[in-house]
Amino acid sequence: MREIVERATIFWQPRGFKPFFCFDNARIQTGADPASYGMEPWQRLPLATHSPDFNRCIEHRFAYMKRWVRDHIYWEGEMRGQRLNTLDLQDVVRAAFKSIPADSIARDAAGLPLLWSLVRGSKGSVVETPDGHQHQCSGGYYPEAAYR
């Protein structure tokens, strides 16, 4: 983690920014003091427990890759009667990663500001998007499924 923090800081420093880091609830991340990673406490953005929708760029890609790898293993193992060794499996995972459509990541990332606004806003308040649509805030709870 320290290396990630250092690299991100070096990347953003010339632009006048200090990066934020979004932590999930893995014990290795929640059990350590942010200072041990070389970051200030305000740079750590913890996610609520069981909140994959708040990090959907990663969660959707991981689901895509799992499906891709499972399908490939099924095809090789069940349909062709071949077993994959460790190196073959590494190649399958690498191919799955390379096959992720960039536009799907961009779509998920584009929707995050609205999602986070709905969660951050007071329950019942309204956020209006540039296209004139109004959306009701959840006050820290999951918003409606259409936003996830």
C-alpha cells in the first residue's frame, strides 16, 4: 500500500493535488493506520460494509472477468476434455483482463458522481442533473437499484 500511495502522490503532486484512496473493508486496509501507508487521515475514504455498488468500476470488471474465466475453463475442461495448468490459467486471466471494453469502464465512472451525490445528500433532498432530471437523495443509504 505504501508504494501505491507514494506513486499516486508523485503522479498528482505536479498537478497540485493530493490523491484520495478508496478503501474497501479488507482487514489489511481497515486494520492499519493511514499514516503507516504514508497518507494523511483525510485522504482515506472508507466504504460502507458490503457496498460494491459504490466501487462499481472495479466490481463490474471483476464480475466480467470471473464470467469470462469460468466460461473459458468450462469450454476447455468440459467441451474439449482438456485440463488447464497454472500457466494456461494465467494466460486465460490475462486475456480476460485485456478483453475488458474500455467504454464499459468509462460508463461506470461517469455515473459515480451522481451515485455519490445521492448517497451524500440528506434523505429526501433532490439532486438535479444538467439534463434537468431530478433524483432523490438517500441520506447515506443505498439509492434505488436504477443508480447502481
